[in-house]
Amino acid sequence: MRGKDLLECMEHIDDALIEEALHPVIAPRQHIRTARWGMAAACLFVAGISAAALWSHRNIREEASGGIDNEVAMSMTAEYSTDVGTEGAENINEKNQPAEASAGSAQPDVMADKAENERKDAVMDDLASGGTAAEKTESDNAGVEDMKSATQEALKINYTEIHDYSAAGSASSDDAVPEKGTVLYYQRLQKAIEYYSAQEKDATDYAYAVVIELFGDIGTDTGSHYVHLNQTDDGNELVEQEYRRLIELGYSVRLSEDFLLMGTFTKEEFDTFDACPEYGYVFRFEND
Amino acid sequence: MEDNEIIELFWQRSQQAIAETDGKYGGRLQSLSMNILHDREDAEECVNDTYHATWNTLPPQRPNYFFAYLAKLARNFSFGKYDYYHAQKRNVTVVELSDEIENCIPSPNDLEQKMDSKEIGRIISEFLYTQPPEMRMVFVRRYWYMESVKDISLAFHSSESKVKSILFRMRNRLREHLEKEGVHL
């Protein structure tokens, strides 16, 4: 009977506990299920978007590299044709067009083909000379820019990447703060650039894997302060904005999960770095 | 109608008070009584006794928790009826729950101390307030409302095994708490 006694003692528990138990505020399982399905659907959606973006990005890259190959092939064909003294452009056209199109039955098509061949010639010249001949016509500019970026991309694959420079001593830490719109280099990185640039035959033989520390203005209650953006959470948004800008400018940069900007730069890119006037930059090796 | 409005009707000696109470809480009181007695007629009788007792005690009483007040009355009547009808042949549910909750009772020792049921009720309340809300609600639903594990699992949208697990842990914790408080029945 002792169990029953205790059961009857339960009668005297607080009224609040009795009322509380009457109205459990537990999330219904159906809602949990719905939420789970929702989360699963959201994950699938994000995965799909990511896959599509990756696929699209790869296609663009493949097209760009494929474009280079085609143009190089065309360039070789054109050179060959010029050497033998034939009408090179028309020869290319004959290879690429159906016989009836090149037979002259439709004059506008032939004119269009010639214009196209001229554009190709310009691109070939541009590739050979470094980009001046390509600026013949306004309509050609877009194609030439594409080719230039593709060429740069192709060239970057061939560089030797420098991650550190031990000859300059152990890793150091410089506390200098760059002024807005300026770039500072850590000493070891500076020495590495000097050393390797003296050795390289081409300005793109070497590239340097660096961390970019960003300085900029942060608004606070006491006004705006020029601070190291990587050392404050408030700076994350600005770092991300700058990352997007650098990407748009064609620099090979990436953003880590903790909003540290990193990139791979050639000496030429260091020399011509397009600093934003609102930010100061410090380039260093990751080990510094 | 809000509880305080129903209580006000009782205070005004309006017959409407009973109808409103029955409309709002009749089903739950019936269910509570059924959990103890397992007999519809007996349960209805207990619920009617509850309304009668409420009519007689409001005024002067003005309970803060109206349903808890009604439910306590209904539970008392139900246990009373249970004792009256089943003095020799005990109800299966009460036996089952008595056996279960007996696990909470500390083993006796030389300094065994008898406490009155109100004091034990206070100690149990004190213990329940220290427990996570879901666990204490499950415990109250089982040992105060005397609901089946299945009904509790439905009410809390969880599995029966989870409810059983919660009850097992709560019983162990309550035993420790009662031991600490020196409670021996």
C-alpha cells in the first residue's frame, strides 16, 4: 500500500504543476517532420544551385581554354598560309564552311566570313604581340578581352608558386599600417619578389601565394575609425566586398571561412595592383 | 469563457457557472476520473460530485488555478469511490501505478520519519520544479492525471519508449530527492 500512499500524496502537488501538465508546449512531431523535410529540401536546393554554378563555371573555363586551342591552331594555320603566299583567311574559311557557302553564291555570307576572319587575324596578332593590334575596332574588343583573360589564365597555370622565402630568415611580423590606397609588403615577401624576379625570364614565371590584410574605415558610436578589418567582425562585410571587387578585376583571390583574403599574384600583378582608395593593403606570406 | 469569469458566476450563485464549467472542463474531469475508476457511470458521478463541491466552496474560495482545483476534487472523489467499491478487489491501473511509484520510496531505516501527505506533496512539488518542464509534465500526467503511457506519448508527440524512459529517470531522481529529504512512508 505504500505505493498507493505516495500516489495519493501526489494530490498535494502545486496547482501550477497540474495546470502546466495540461497544456504541454511541445512541438508536434508533424511540425518537426515538416521542418525536417523543409531542411532536406533546402539542402537539396543549395546543392543543386552549387552544382549548377560549378558546372557553368567549368564550362566557361573549358570554353576559354578550348578557345585558346582553336585560336592557336588557327594562328598556326594562318602563319602557314601566309608563308606559302595563298589567301590564308579564305583557306580557313573553306575549312570551316560548307562548300556552297564559300562558293560565292551568297555574297553577304562571304562578306561576313571575311569580317570574321579579319577579327580572327586581329586576335592572332594580339596574341602574338601582346594586345595592341587587337584594338582595331570597337566590335572586336569584347572578344579580345575574353582572349586576353583566357591567355592570362593559361599562362598562370605555368608559373611556379612561391609560398615562402626562407632565405630571408624566419617568419616575421610587421606592424606597419598602410595608408589608404597603398600597398605594403612584408619584408620576406619583398625579398622573395626581388630574388625571383631577378631569375625569371618572363614576368609570369613565378607567382606568390599571399595573404592580403585589409585596412579600412569602420563606423562606431564614436565615429569612423581606420582599422585592421581582419581583426574585427564588423570588417567581414567590407572584406567580402573587396574580395568580390578583386575577383571582378580578374585577380586570383579567395576568401577563407574566417574572412581572410588570400590570393596568388605574379610580380606584374603586384606592380600594377589596383588598390581601392578606401582600403590599405598588406601583402605577406601565410607564415608571416 | 475565462476561468475568472466562471468563478465570478459561482460567486454570483448563477447556475450558468456549472454549465460553463462542464462545457470547458467536463471532458477532462471525466477522463481523469475514468483513468482511476474505469467506469463511465462512476466517473460521471464523481464529476457531478465535483461540481457540487465546487458550488459549495466557491465562495468563499477563489482558486488561482481553477482547473487544478476542480481536478483535485474530482481525483479525491474518484479515489474515494475507488476505495469504497474496490476495498477487496483492487483496480488494475491503481495497482500498476502504485507498484511503479513505490520505486520512489526510500528504504526504511532506524530514523524513519513519518510525514503527512501535504508535506510530502510539497517536497514532490519542490523536486518537480527542479526538473526539465517536459519531464515533469510527463511525470504529472502519469502520476497525477493517471494517464496511460500511450496517451502521454500521444499528448507529447513522442514515442512510448521515450515516455517510459523519462518516467524511469524521474522515479530514480525522486527517490534520491525523498531520501535526501528524509521521507519515509
